[in-house]
Amino acid sequence: MVLPEVQVIIPCEASDGLSTLVLASIWEFNPDEPWTFNLSFIGQDAEWVISLGLVEEAVTNPNGDLHGYADVRVTAFEGFLTIRLDNGQKACLLDFPISDVEEFLNEVDTSNAQMIIGQKLDEFLETL
């Protein structure tokens, strides 16, 4: 069974604390990598691979708690999902309407996740 890829455009406000840009973000899910999604922006070169589980945790518990650690943290509060990207010197807050994020999550099919993980583990073990 081949599952479809999902691509959704979600509006975003990106802020570094000094200025804010309004951007169109692209959320792409590839069922061959069922634990992540790619986040990019129209007209920008940057692209990040984000944990799908991290976003699901925040959306499921929209109480403002931070999820994740180090360079990527996610929180949901008052109708927005915020992804904080931090390289240790600079940080950026990306705010997305949580209703749009929920629509993306509803389109994502992770039913084959365990099978894919098992296949990748088998492939890895064969190389040892």
C-alpha cells in the first residue's frame, strides 16, 4: 500500500524579537519518513525537519508547556502553535494558527510507521 504525501501551506509569523515577518510556510509529510515532516517557507532557502510527535504533543496539550529541547521547542497556547528555533546565539519564534496545524495532522497517515521503522532497522542490522 502506497500512502500519499501531504503538503499544506500554513500562514506564519516569524519573529526574532526585533522584527516580525509574515510568511507562507510549507508543511510536507512523506509517509516513508513517518516520524517527521519538512518545514520550509515560500521565497526562503531554509528548510527544517521537525518531529511529528513533538507537534502532536503540543497540539494535544495546548497549555503553553514546552515540548522538545535544544534547538527545536514547540508549544501551543491560545490558538497558536509556536516553534522556537535556536542555534545558541539567535532564536526565532514561528507562530502558526493551531487550527491549520490540526488540519495538517488530520491529513497525515502514520499507519505504516511501525512497518517502516522495522524495515529501516532490518536494513541497518544487515550492514553490521
